[in-house]
Amino acid sequence: MTLNSFQFNTTPGLRFGSGQAKDCCKEISNKLGQRILFVSDKGLMSLGLTENTLKELQKMSSVQIFDEVEADPSEKTLLKAIEAGKKFNATGVIGFGGGSSMDVAKLTALILGSNENLEEAWGVANAKGPRLPLALIPTTAGTGSEVTPISIITVGEEEKKGVSSALILPDLAILDPDLTLGLPASTTAATGIDAMVHAIEGYASLNKNNNPISKMLAIEALKLLSGSIEKAVFDGSNVEARGNMLIGSMLAGKTFANSPVAAVHALAYPIGGTFHISHGLSNSLVLPYVLRFNSVDSKAANDYAQLAPYVFPELDINKGAQAVCAEFIDKLEILSKKLGLPQKLREVDIPKNACEKMAKDAMKQTRLLVNNPREVTEVDALNIYQAAW
């Protein structure tokens, strides 16, 4: 096998275990300094999930809380967080929460550290840096944002823009399964499928940086995620299942951080941006339809067939790649239904006549579409949305 040149970047420090969000505070304080901006959301604050970490951290550092992050965070929110950090003269930033809080924390740390123009940082490898020291503590098992060099922000009414740069990988990621115990079943299901999408798309990505390390991590991620998602959804207090989901999500994050995702995400963004459907559910709604579209390509079909037995060990893999691939996609659809997730766009109140605008909007996601195993035209995107409706 001839190996192309590739780069593999990841978060240098990773801590896992029950209670780590509190137990690692001394290390966080040492890395982030005496004035820490704590980025989270009001929901987590009201649930008391941040309490133990904050109490411990405040023994060692001065902490300024910014808790205004919303789902699909806006540029306005990001700018408010940056302003709060400037006024506080922050020496470091913590992102505590789901992907939204972590995304805001990443770019806040970047702009506070470099004072660069945000407009010039959008896109791939455009950030200049340096950033402030950064720690990320996820409370969902889905985005893998704690190990990815990507931050997605909603700009204007609906458009999502991203910064992709190894500069925004944090210094430290803290994975504490206790923080995910209270996640509702629907959120657990949607974020879990999101993590599986990261692994599947990263494994089959056409990106020239697709590499053996990402492929290996995708397989390990899918073993953990598929083996634990039902337990985590239907028995939310199962710490072992919650821990497996967190590690699986993190491994899938490392996969697509280096071998980027593709058309599932490109078509999911307009669903989230226009109709404010959660990112995980947006991915879940288009996943089988994009995979079926891609599977016409023999390489994509082979990739999906290679992943199939790790996700569904009972699947007969001796039927040929196309047949295994088709069954793999069918089984993913059945799993989504079993987990109680909506199956069609109309079930989340998206009108059929919105498909055309979403297809147009999806075409703007060139950063993602170039990685897809099969070229997607606007007509193809429209057909996929209509099939998913």
C-alpha cells in the first residue's frame, strides 16, 4: 500500500474519568493562569453541572462566567464573549458544554490571544494566532469538538461559517462521563448518531489528508458508539455506556479533525441554519439518503462495507461489497428509528418547498463537499432532500 504524505494533529492533553472536571482544576489553573473566562450556557448553569468545577477553580484562579451561548451560536454571541474576555483581561479560556460552547470558547481564545480580524480567520488554515491557553470540557458525546481544529458559527440569519486551524485545538480536553448522565434520551441519541457520522464520513473522505491513523480511530470509535448507544439512550444512568460514548465521540472527533467530513454535514447545515434543528438530528435526517447516493461509487460502497461489521457484527459480510453496503445503510436507518429519532424532514416541520432553498444553501459548503466520495450537484442535493422529506 502506497502512503501519501499526511498530517495528523490532535489535542495534546486528554483526561478521562468520573469526577475529572473537578479533579483536573489545579492542572487547568496552572495552564490557563490567574484570570479564566468560563464559557458555557444558561441551561447547564441552571442544572448545576458547572458548580463543582467552578467552586474548585475559584480556589485557585479568578473566574469570569460568560453563559450566553445558544444552540448554533451566532457571531453576535461570539463577539460578546470576546468583549467579556477583553474587559476581564483573561489569561485563558474554558469551554464547558456541548459543541456550541466549545466552538465559542475556541474562537474567543484565538481572538483574545492574537487580536486578529475574525473576518480574515474564516476558512481553512487562515487563522494567524497565537491564542490564549484553552481547556475544553464536553457535556455531550457527539461533536468531538474537544479534539477538533474546527469552530462553526452562524453568521447573519442562517449561514454557517467555520474556522479550521490546528491553532484552535485546545491544550487540554477533560472527558468526565458524570457530566453526561443527565442528558435527555433524545439528545443522547442525536449526538450519538452525530459522532457515528463523523467516523463514517472521515473514513470514506476523499480529502487528500485521509490517513491510516484516522481510519483506525474511526473503526474504534464506531465499535464503542454502536456498542453503547442503545444503553446510553435507554438507561441514561449507565456510567460505563456514557463513558464509552464520550471516548467514541472523541475518537471520531480525532478522525474527522484530520480526514474531514463531507456531504452529510454539508446538507445538514441548511437544516440547522434555517430551521434551528439540532446539528446531530440534522445529520441523522439526511444520513441514509446521502450514503445511498454515495454508494453508487464503488470505492464509497467498499468503504461503507468495510465499516459495516464493526457497527453491526451480526451482518453477513460475504455477500459482496454492494450488498453489505446496502444492508449497512438500512441498518443505520433502523437504528435511528429504534432510538426514537424523527425519520423525515416533514416530521420536524420542514415544508417540502424549502428543499430547493436548502439545496442552494448546501452548495455554499464547498469546504465539505470537496471531500465527498461522489460529486454532489444542486440537483443531486435537491433529490436527496426530497427523498428525506
